[in-house]
Amino acid sequence: MKHTVNRFFFIILVSASVSFAQQKDSLSERKTVSNLNPLIELRDQLDDYFNDPNFSNAIWGVLVKSLKTGEVIYKRNADKLFIPASNMKLFTSAAVLLLLGPEFLYETNFYVNGDLEKGVLKGDLIIQGSGDPTISNRFYEGNQTKIFEDWADTLKARGIWVVKGNIYGDDSFFDNVGLGNGWTWDYESSWFAAPSGALSFNDNSVEIKIEPSEINFPSKVSLKPYTKYTSVISKVTTVDENTESSVSVVRQRGTNQIRVTGTINKDSKPIIEHVSISDPTMFFLTVLREVFERKGIVIQGRIGNLNSAENNIIPDDITPLYTHRSVQLKKIIKELNKNSNNFYAEQLLKTIGLEIYNYGTVENGVKACKEIFNSMGINPENMVMADGSGLSRLDLVTPRQIVNLLSYMYKSDEFSKFYESLPIGGIDGTLINRMKKTAAENNVRAKAGYNNNVSSLSGYLKTISGEQLVFSIIVNNYLTSPALANYIQDNVCNRLVNFIRN
């Protein structure tokens, strides 16, 4: 019996030794293969990044492909659906470029319905909007009312100094659903959730500047552009240098009353906040009238929405007066993607609906987009496009769908315009402070996305050996700092840039 037991343990010991030797040989073989195969080594290192314990409760979706060979360099949950945040703008900007073309222009038309005698328009002035998002300061050296001032000069040049009638806005090309489906209610007064509209001005938002005064005295609060359309109630006090600044700026729901509360340190630089407005058409018309009057044009009537219940009568005898045209679409999508402008994205999505199906709604825009996505090899039934910006929590896409879109655009005639619209790592846009002093700086062209517990980065890069790669990296449901998610994404990009095949 004793010999049997000893023999049993001897067999186990031998088996364990053989097993350990096999594992050691396997590990040694893996290291040897890894050393010989840079692709395996790369995948192991990327696994280490995405297995970071800070993201143990989160889920990563990743796909990296070679645009030269079509080979999958790395994948992880590539066909799972994720909330993409602002990576949804890739879908919007690609679709609008392909459907409308880079030279597309918005038109805002002026009409009159009365006679002009000795500088007096004996009738109404009607402004018809088509969704132009650029009636703002973004293309006019910071001057928010430059376009309105130019319009005033145009009217005077055409002999109109007095309008005896009313100024009407025609916003009928878009629906009146300003906010996106799936936007959270607490975003309502935030500039990044400004409502869409066929007649829109200054990204449908205003700027609030808070400056310190004397200690224990009310701070200085100013509004830009100054307009009677909004009212500002300020309860901000200047405090001593030992107290931190803490300021809240909120528009009261359903109104255009903005409340500014809190404290500002006496040595603080001015605090600038941007706040959305409600009813874009009336905001547009109010500021327009104020600018016209400052420029010397007398308005004797009132302003009103031509499509409201009390004004819903379009005159039969209107006469075209003037057409304002926007900058080209290729410049508009640069603002959209470089600065991740949600307002531009929503305007563009409804514009697609207007141009393709004659009415600017999200539903029409999405319908037209999905038709072109289908041609990209993206099954539109396997994704959810709830808005154009990615602000909605209802949007769902896969990393593979994003890579398919980016790969399709790479081969399209509009690629240069699309590529030039993307932020450059460490150089501009939303990536200006990322990937600094790495090989990825001034190399990666990608769209970043952020929402609560969501971070994404998708785009193009070139390895140091010249191989062009396309990638999509998304993480959902993480609870750690967004900066850590960015750090991992940036490290992955840097590692990919440094990837060299044998």
C-alpha cells in the first residue's frame, strides 16, 4: 500500500513537472512568436490598455483596420452597440457631404409685400429662413451681429429707411421641434443643447460675462449680444481672495429669463458662460429689429412669426428683395467637427431632410441618411440615429459601423473635405490638448466624443512606416475620470502610430 501511494504521488509530481514544462515552453514560445511577430505584440499591449482595472465595470468597443490591405489589426466587441456621443457627427457630416456636396449654400430670402415710396416701405418685410447655422460671429471675426448690420446696409442701399408694416419671419422649412429626441431635460439651458430652427441667430445662444467688483458688492454682469429678448437676474457677490469663485448661470425653463447666482473672487478673471434661448425665430427677429433701428432704419410695425396662429396668412403679392447666401458647406462641416458643434449638427440633419424630402425634420434627415449608410455597407436597421449631434442617449452604433463609414469616405470623392474637417491630435479643435509631444501629435485625425459615462475617438492615423489605419475606440458605462479614458485612447493611438511590421 505504501509503495502504491508513493507511486501515485510520483506520477502526480511527474505530471505536474511535465505540465509546468509545457506551460513554460508555451510561454517561451509565445514570447518568441511575439518577438518575431509585431502584430501579436501590438495586440497584447492593446489588451493591457483596455484591461485597465479602472474600467472593470465598463465595456470597450474597438476596431482597427489597415486601409491598405483591409486587415483587422485589432478588435474588441467590434459588433456590439454603443452610445457614441459626438462620434455620431461622423455620420451626419459624411451624409451631408455626399448628399448635398461641399459647395452647398444656405439661402435666406427677403421679400416685401408693399410699395416703396421715397424711402418708405408701405408694407411688410418678410425673411424666409432655410436653416442657415452660420448667421453668427463664427465666420465674421467675432462680430455676432455683422450679418444683420450688412442686411441693414443693403436695405438702405435699396432705398428702404422706414418700414411702415411689420417684420415677419418665415420658419416653415423646418418643424418647430427644437430639442432632440433623447436629450436630457437638465441640458435645456446649456449652449450645447441650443434648439434648432429654420431662422436661427448666434447658435441660438447668448453670452454672459461675470466680472468682480468691490468685495461684498454685486459683481458686474453683461449680456452679449445685448438684447431685450432676454432678461438677466444677477445675484452674484464679489468675495475676498480667500474664497473660491462659484457661479451658476441657468435659464428658467420655458422662459428667456437667465438667473446668475453665486460668488466671484475679487482677483478672478472674467467668467464667461453661454446659455441657450427658447423660440429661435423670435430671438432672430428681436435682435434683427434692434440692429436695424441702431443702423437708422425705422420700424413702425411689430415683429412676428409668419407661421404662428395669429399670423398664418402668407401674402399673395410678395416681391423678392434680396438673398443672403452662407459660406460653403465644406467650411460649415469644419466648424461642426473641429469644435464638435451640436447646433450645427442638428441644423445639418434637418437640412438633409429639407433638401431630400422637402421638409426639415429629424425623421426626414435620418431617413435620407440611412439610405446612404446602406450603400456604405452599414445596415441601417442595426443602428439607432436619434439626432445629428450625438447628444441623445438613444443613439446606438458599433465600432465596425464607424470604421465602415470612415473606410467608405476614404475612397470617396469627398474624402479631402471630410478629412480636413476632423480635429488634429495636439494641434486644433477638440484634440488641441491631447497627444502632445508624442508620435501621434499632428498625425491622428479623429472625432472625439463625450457624454456622461461615454467616451469615444474614431478616425485615421498613419504609422511611422507609412501604413494608413482607420480606427474606432468607444467606452461606455465607466465611472472613473473622463481624462483617464482620454489617456488610454491617446496611448493606443500613439502605440498604433509606432507600429512597424517585419
